[in-house]
Amino acid sequence: MTSPVNPLRSMREESTFQILTPEGRGAVASLQVTGDLDVLNRFFVAANRKTVQDQPVDRIAYGTWDEEDLVIVRTSASTAEIHCHGGHIAVHRIAEQLVQSGIKEHVVPPPSERSFEEEIDQLLQLATTRRTAHWLLRQRLSFPAAIQQLEQLSANELKQTVQSILQWSNFGLHLTQPWKVVLCGHPNVGKSTLMNALVGYGRSVVFDQPGTTRDVVTASTALEGWPIEFADTAGLRETSDELEALGVEKAQKVIEQADLAIIVMDATSGMTKADESLISHQSEPLVVWNKTDLLPSSKDIQSGLSISAQNGDGVDELANAIVQRLIPALPQEDQAIPVSQRQQDYLCQILESV
């Protein structure tokens, strides 16, 4: 069985190839081979009967590769490009034959340990709380050390270890980017009052007139040391008011992009069909019943959190529930965590090569 290509191994002076065109459909797919080009003569028969090495530089050589028509262009004494039919099958068949002939697929060499440390030092400037700075500092040692240890692993161990690191990707990115939490619901259910209560100051305008919030209002805070950006959105309802309708459209886009949607409902009105429809269209929303201070003490509340944004009852419990939803578990202190998109992409590249 052919051993997997490991991008962590140092590149030796040997023939290599790389696929130049992206995955997907296309008219033409291209590969580049660098090194000893003689191996290509095992598969390619030029129409002019010359070997690949004897083809003029930067001239198209027509021919067949296992009876399939394609062209080869020798771009230097040790480099040639293969251009075949587009699509997945043809280019990967050629790649497999090259691997079986001893040509290794070229992969981008891994970043150095020092480059990871420097990247994390730069990201530390973006940390907005001591807690996120603590986890970033831990990665100056944990992440480079974990990458270095990957070189000693078998293919199965390598795959499992990389997957275990990647599972913390979302957590890692949010050490420098706030989690996004959106407050949504129908008009006049108290979303603006609730956001002001959560962030601790009057960021949203509060007024009894339904449809007051017509744009997305954001405010940043930290809950238990985790940075969170709250968004107060327009009340979701059918409306003929053009400005309010635009606010509703913006609200729906923000909801789609949020890490967590909090659906705020009026406890004095109870569950309506419109509420049921709103809940059904969200992915695992946090349901909150507001204005419980206006209810008779004997009235039961349906499933969800009960709060009064006006007087603060239940707001602390809601804050705890938000943190629990966003960060249900913490990694071990020595767990390697990718804290940038670059680090995630590098780990995914390793995983794809196994």
C-alpha cells in the first residue's frame, strides 16, 4: 500500500508533481512535473515521436497518455506541464500513475515553529480580555510543539491527532474575534431593553412604538471573560413601511451569520403561531420569555428562560446560558488550538494528504 504523503517531511531532491488547476469541472486540467522527466516517457507518446526531454522548450507537444489525447509543454530542462481533459477523473488518474512511478506530490512546506510563535504574538494584540489572552499565550508553546510531534506519528495517529486539534478551531478563532449573538423576535417584545441590560449601558433606543429599531445595532461586552458582540435587530414582521422592511431584511441576514440567535418573546402574549414559525426557522435558538414582571405570579411560563429585562430579573441566568451555548466545554490547558485561519488551513492540508 502506498504510504501517505506527509507535508511535514522535509523535501528531498527528487522528482515531484503538483496539480495546478483547482478541483471541479473545467475544460482543461493541468499538472506540473519537476525533476527527472524521463519517467513521463513511460506514459506519454508524442506525435513527433520525440521523448519529453527532447521536446523544444515552451512548445506544445501533442500526443497520447495511455491512449488518451493530451499535450505536454516542457518549460525548462527539468520542468514540464501536462494538460489533459478537465474534471476530476483524468487528472487524478495521471496523478496516481505518477505516484506509482515514484514521483512525489509537492506540497507547501510547513511554516517554521518560530513563524507560529510570531503569528500568535501578533494575534495577542487583538485579545480584548485577560481570559482570551491567557489561551493565546498558551498556544505559543502548545501549538508549535504539537506540530513538531506530528512528524513522529503513523498515518492513523496523524489523522486522529490533527482531527482532535481541528475540533477546537471555532474556539480558537473566537479568541481574537467576538462571538456574535443576535437578539431577534417580533416587534415590541423588549429586545432593545434586553440588550441594554446585557451590555450594561443604553446602546439601543427603547420606545413603546413597535418597529422602533430599523437598523442593526451592535454592542460589545464580555461575559465570564469571553468577548461577545450583541446585535439588536428590527422586529420581524410583515410591513408596508419601506424603512422598516429594510431593517427586517438586514435582521434576517445578521441572524443567519450569528453564532447564536436569542428569540425574545412577550410572556404576556404567550406563544403565537408567528413565534412558532420563527423558532422553527432557527438552528437551536435560545428562547427567552421577557416581561415576566407583568405576569400574575400564578401564571406558568412555557419552556425557555424567564426574564424581565426592565428590572433585571433572570438576566444573569440568561448570560450564563449564553456562555454555556457558545462554549459548552473548555479544552485542556495544554491542548493545541489553531487560532488563525492560516493554522486551520495548514492542518486541513495535512489531513487531506493522509
